[in-house]
Amino acid sequence: MPESSTRTTGIGAAVIGASSAGLYTACLLAEAGHPVTVYETARSLDPKPRTLIVTSRMRDLLGQVGDESVVGEINKFELYANGRVATVDLDRPDLIIDRSKLIRSLARQAEASGVQIHLNHRFKGLKSNGRGLRLQLETGRNGTRTTHHKEAGALIGADGTFSTVARSAGWPEQPSIPLVQAVVNLPSDFDRNTSKVWFVPEDTPYFYWLIPEFSGRGALGVIGEDPRRTREGLERFVEKQGLEPVEFQAARIPRYNKWIPTHREVGRGNVYLVGDAAGQVKVSTVGGIVTGLRGAIGVAEAITGSGPSTELRDLRRELDRHLLIRRALHRFKESDYDRLLRFLNEPARRALGATNRDDAGALLRRVLRRQPRLVALGLRCLLSDPGLIRLARF
Ligand SMILES: Cc1cc2nc3c(=O)[nH]c(=O)nc-3n(C[C@H](O)[C@H](O)[C@H](O)COP(=O)(O)OP(=O)(O)OC[C@H]3O[C@@H](n4cnc5c(N)ncnc54)[C@H](O)[C@@H]3O)c2cc1C
């Protein structure tokens, strides 16, 4: 169903959360002539450095602003399962980005477009009033907290997985899964342009990955279902790879299991969600940067445009396709991964390397055309899970 289009009233838009999705939404709205204020709970725009991997789609979306965060490129993926390895050469390299640089450069762009960014402002709740929305925000440190009230015609929740905006406006809580990462020292002969992925279904229905960082270190991560087992599995895996952990990072990320409508009316005001707050994360790989930026474009379109947002419609399709892939992979045993890698013949690997995983429809079409045996492997799962048929619209 298309997302409806609504306009802010004259009292401007408020964005909660100064991370990638929120700042990009703010930029787009300000560039379209809307007064925008961003409220961020952190006291400085200096998030801890975190190395992320994104497709070249980020560069297409952000141009120069995105380029400032790029610290490396990946030309090759190595996929491991059951002692087998398949190598995929990428036509367009993936980008290694420093999340803190991305946020700072988006903030600069937002401020240059006229956005006001208020740090140390925690969103607590909202009420509707005659003109729009009345936001409750808190400033200060523990013990000396002050409550402020601000008005907004539109409120955009870009406040992450456990969004207070979503809760305040009546969205149901979204499911989430634990992600644990170990920062590891890489051996000096490690190829800095290669990223590795291991499928170990007895540890996790997802996978382990290793992204090389620019500093001679790498991020070895895993997504699981139970936080304790996921962490223990990672510790064992790091040791098995003969790597030395420097620190561990843990977070919960949204587990997309159906599209979350991004707009609700609260009295006379409009509330929107973007990024992790709206579950806009590819559940096949749990990448959320590019999809969150696309969510930002969609919400900006819905606020400023005169018709339904085509970006949100396309994003929904994209996220559903990743859900389809995830549901199939979730049922894979070691023998299925073994077959998957065996079936990845030269033409299928070339198709995989030529197609961006932020365009899952094209990727599935091209790879399955090159290797029809993968259709049978996927279909076996489709037929054992009726929920998949509904999603198989690519
Ligand atoms: C360890 C880890 C590794 C990852 N690796 C990758 C990767 O390699 N590639 C990829 O594409 N994705 C990756 N992701 C996912 C990606 O980081 C997220 O999808 C993305 O950062 C979400 O951006 P966002 O702007 O929606 O939300 P967030 O980045 O979560 O930002 C939310 C912001 O809202 C603020 N906030 C929260 N509550 C309030 C409040 N009440 N009031 C005011 N402000 C508030 C927070 O302080 C924060 O600044 C990873 C995630 C994790 C945790």
C-alpha cells in the first residue's frame, strides 16, 4: 500500500536523533525549505568510532558527504562453509566507513542547510495541541535535569532500535536481535581489500564476518538470537581463527519481520519514523546505513511532496526481498551451505559480484538465472514455509 503524503504545519519539523538517518532527513527537509531542528540526547556529536561496511549505493546517495567517511574499499568477499570457500570479486567495491566521520560530515551539511542541532536534549514524550505537537525534552545531567517543551508540526523519530518517539506515538515495540563484534588485531599478511564471511549454522542462523579496518585491525562480528550464546560463540570463533581480541562491542539491532508504516497522525500533528527506529535494516545482512538513508529520502518525500512516496514503496520491496532471503537461509543446515557454495559457479559468482546487495531483486534474478540449481535449493525452503510465498514477489 503506498505511504500517504502529508505536510508539516508552519511551525517546522523536529528530528529526534542526530545519527545517519536523522541528520540526512534533516538535510533533505531543510534543502526543501522547511525549518528543521534536530534534538540529540548525546552531549557531543562525537560517537565512538565504529567501522561499518556499506555498498557503493551510499556513495550514490550521499556523494561528497559520504566520501568523507570512507576509510577503505573492499574488492573481494570470501565465503566459507563446511571447509569450502567461494570467492566473489566485486565490480564496484564495497566501502569501509567510519561511522563517526559520517555523522560529523552529515551534521556539517545539515547545519550548512540551515538545520539547528541541539545536543544534550533527550526526547521524553509528546502531546498534541491545537497547532501540532508539543514535545517534552530533557536537558542536563543526572540530578540537575530540566524539562523543556517545544512545538513541532512534524516529528521524525530517528532515535534508533528502542525509539521513544515510536513508543510515544503508539507504534508497537519492534523485535530486535543481538549483534556482538570483537575488534581484533589482523596478521600483517591479511589482505586489506578482502572481507570474509563464515556460515556456521550450529552457532548461528546468521553468520560471522570480518571487516578489515584501516588501522591494521578488523571487526569480527556475529548476529545471533540469544545474547549470551552469541557472545560465547564469538569468543570461541575468534580464538579458533587465531586472532587476538582488543575489545568487544555489543548492541541490539532491529530484526525486520514486516514493513513498519512510517507515518501516524497524533491529533493535528504528523509523526514519522526513519532508520533503525522504523526497522529499516536488511535482515539478510543486518546492514542498516543505506536502507536508513533511503528511509530518510522517503520520509522527506512524504513530508514535502504532493503524492505517495515512491522511495518508501521501493524500500519496502527491498526489505521484503531481504526477508525472503533471510527466511530461506534461516533454514539452511551445514549441508545446504555446502551445496550453496558448490553451486556458486563462475557465472553465478560473476553475477553476484556485479550486482549490489542493496538491489536484492536484480541480484536474485541474475544469480538464479546463472545457476538454476540454486532455485531448487531456495524452493525447498519456500515450500516448507508458507509465509515465504507471500513475499516471493521478485
Ligand atoms: C556493532 C554494529 C555494527 C554494524 N555494522 C553495520 C555495517 O557494517 N553496515 C551497515 O550498513 N550497518 C551496520 N550496522 C547497523 C547500522 O549501524 C544502523 O542501522 C544505523 O547506524 C542506524 O542509524 P539510525 O540513524 O537509524 O540510528 P542510530 O545510529 O541508532 O542513532 C540513533 C540516535 O538517536 C539518539 N537518541 C536515542 N534516543 C533518543 C532520545 N530519546 N532523545 C534524543 N536522541 C535520542 C541516539 O543517541 C543516536 O544518536 C551495525 C550496527 C551495530 C550496532
